[in-house]
Amino acid sequence: MSHFGRLRSLALPFMALEPKLLELFHEMQEEGLMPNSVTFVAVLTVCGHAGLVDKGIRIFESMKQGCNIKSGVERYGCAVDLLARSGRLSEALNVIAKVP
């Protein structure tokens, strides 16, 4: 199974598998595989449900900078969810204001 398929399958039971999903995400990058937009949605969703807000925001930013993926509505939605779940509502509103 590809890294992409493994990541997607691990995104479902968020809390129990969060360490494994993030480990696979970093392995992908170390092996030179560029994550796609679906991979970012899975990883950002897991970060939101696991309370890894700062890590999720760094990943969201890396998507635009390091992976050259345009942030679509789905990925912005994940970033807003990530921030809102942790009570960082003003930051969530700032992200909403930046949605293209």
C-alpha cells in the first residue's frame, strides 16, 4: 500500500493512531515523496482532533511554502477547525479572512 493510502486509512481513528500517522507523514517527506492535498487534509484533521495545534499550523504553513500546494477551502477549513477546537477563535477568524 502506498504512503498516501496508509495515511488516509490511519486518519480515521484519530486519537489512537495520531503518532503513527505523523510518523508516516514525516517518513514520506524524508523519502522525497511530496504530500498531496488529500494527505494534508488527513494530517491536519488528525492534528485538530489530537490537540496538536501548533504542529498542525506548522504543517499548514509548510504546505504552501515547502510543498507548493495551494491552500484550498478544505485545507483552510482544517486549519480553522484546528484553531477553533483549541479556543483560538481570533486566529481562526484571521485564517477565514485569508481564504482565497
